[in-house]
Amino acid sequence: MSAGDGRRWLVTGGAGFIGSHLCDALLAGGGSVTVVDDLSTGLRGNLDGAIAAHGGRLEFIEAKASDAVLALDPSRFDGIFHLAAAVGVRLVVEDPVSAAETNVAETSAILAFAAQRRVPTLVASSSEVYGKGVRAPFREDDDIAFGPPTVSRWSYGLSKALDEHLALAHARRDGLPVVVARLFNTVGPRQRGRYGMVLPRFVSAALDGRPLEVHGTGRQVRCFCDVRDVAGALVRLLATAACHGRVFNVGSDRPVTVEDLAQLVLRVTGSASGVVHVPHSEVFGPSFEDLAIRVPDIARIRAAIGFDPAITLERTVADVAACASGIAGGLSGGAA
Ligand SMILES: NC(=O)c1ccc[n+]([C@@H]2O[C@H](COP(=O)([O-])OP(=O)(O)OC[C@H]3O[C@@H](n4cnc5c(N)ncnc54)[C@H](O)[C@@H]3O)[C@@H](O)[C@H]2O)c1
């Protein structure tokens, strides 16, 4: 076990996809981490590597974040990363009540906990906050337009927008040092396809020899950022006092169509699977609206912390495939 540097972090949702990589980064940086996760979508096994490498500096509490903080003292922590949430549009469309309640009530509880001792806190928000997107690329101070509340798809973005309001209100009222990280499509090992996330779905289809299901035309433009670049950025955002009280886009600004992503997965995995197109209405119901373009402007985070995503999409796809097929290391074909 490696020695620590005495800094203590609380990570809600730390057994999830992004949270577990964040724990890796914090532990590798010498800190001690308390993870609170109810394992609703996360997996205890996501922390196996961290436990093996730094076991004594990782505490795991299986609980809802709002319940766990009732028994914790905020002065124990040098910083809080709040990632616990009902994640993804599919989960929200399937169970809109608990998704909206989780996202708002849990964030409210964590911010109140942090505010007691002004513990620096990062709140994970989402590019879904941009709603329909009034222009591209998306800038942090853009106006926002959502569809009507009769369409449950928008409740995820709205709940995250309310989280942001709550976080910034605590900053103003209580002097809470808070950072809002608006995450765009984040990809990498340990992400699960179960909740509709596109890359793990594509990779598992390619490895199983099934056709890759592209929702809609495939001409939608997205930017995919490797989770290891994202995790490092979250650590630096919270550590930089000049970032407190502000909102940051976190993601890659290199656009790719979903069709191109499918072709890249086929090439990197060497799969003979084809691609089929499935209308959005078949997957998410008749009133689903998809965004044609989702591209962040990352000038603000670049200026603040020198953010420059380093891991190529080819390498990410290779690592996701290696992780999914249980092969140690990357695949040879196409890995950068
Ligand atoms: N993955 C992306 O591309 C993406 C994009 C935008 C925003 N985000 C945000 O990043 C954060 C992490 O997302 P992720 O992709 O790692 O998803 P994930 O589902 O893997 O992680 C969420 C974690 O939170 C846990 N959780 C849920 N409700 C909880 C509760 N009430 N108490 C304790 N734990 C709870 C889950 O078990 C899971 O481990 C979320 O806030 C999400 O909204 C992710």
C-alpha cells in the first residue's frame, strides 16, 4: 500500500464509471478517499484496482448520499466531489420520478452538508443543461431552451440545471467554494451500455458479432472525451481557487458523428458486425427529440487549468474493448 499525503476527499457516486476513475486519480495523488455509493448503477468491482493499490486509503460506504452524510462530519474532508446521480436520458425516460428526485434532493443534501464547514465542493452537471442548444459550440453563459415538461426527456437537463442553481446559490449565500463541471460525453473503461451509453453498446455488439445499433440517422455530432482526462480535470478544477463560484464545460471539442464512431469501433476491434439504424421513437418513445450537434466550447477550462484532452478516441475505443473482453492492455489494431 502506498503512503498518503493527509488530504481527505469525499466522492459521492465513487463506484460509478467516472467516480471510480476520479478515485484512482485522487488516490494516485496521495489523498485518502471516502466513497459513498448506493450501487444503484455503480459497481463495487469498479474500485477493485484502487483497493488493491491503495486499500488503506479508501473507505467505502454503501448508502444513499443524503443518508450517509447524516453520520459524517464535514470537517473530516478537504474537498467533496458530488457525482451521485440518476444518469442518462434512458434512465430518466424509464423512471422520471425517482430520477428527478435523486438528482435534486441528493445534491441539495450534499451542498447543505458542505456548507456547514465551507468544504470545497465540485458538482457534476451535464451538457444536457444546454437543452435544445441555442447555438454551437455551447458556451457556459449561453441561454437555455428546454422542451415542455410533458416530455420527460427534458427532466434530466432541468434537474441538473437546478443543481447548478443550488450550488451557485450556496456559493453566494454561504461562501461555499463550489465548482460546477458540465460534463459532455465521457467514455472509457468501466462504462456500462445498460443505460443507453453509446460507446459500450457499440463495443459489446462489435465483440459479440451483433450489428451496431445507431439511433437515428447517425449524422448527430458529438464529442467524446476519455474519462481519464476528465478525472484529472475534475481534480484540478476543485484544487484551483480561481475556479470556485464558476461553471465549466468539461469535454473534448473534437467532433465526430455517431456513424463515424460506429465505423471506428468496427475498425479498432476488427469486427465484421455491420451497422443498423433504429429510429429514436422506437428506443425512447414517440416524443423524443435528439440534438443534431453537441459540441462544447472549452476555452474557459483551457484558460483556467490548461485543460487539453490527451487521449485519442482510437485509444479509448481500444481500451474499452480490452476491458470488455477481459484482455489486459489494449488491442493492437488501431490503438494510438
Ligand atoms: N458519463 C457521461 O458521459 C456523463 C455526462 C454528463 C454528466 N455526467 C454526470 O457525471 C456523474 C457520474 O456519471 P457516470 O457516467 O459515472 O454514471 P454512473 O451511473 O456510473 O455513476 C453514478 C453513480 O452514482 C451512484 N448513485 C446514484 N444515486 C445515488 C445516491 N442517491 N446515493 C449514492 N450513490 C448514488 C450510482 O450507483 C453510480 O455509482 C453524474 O452526476 C452524471 O450526471 C456523466
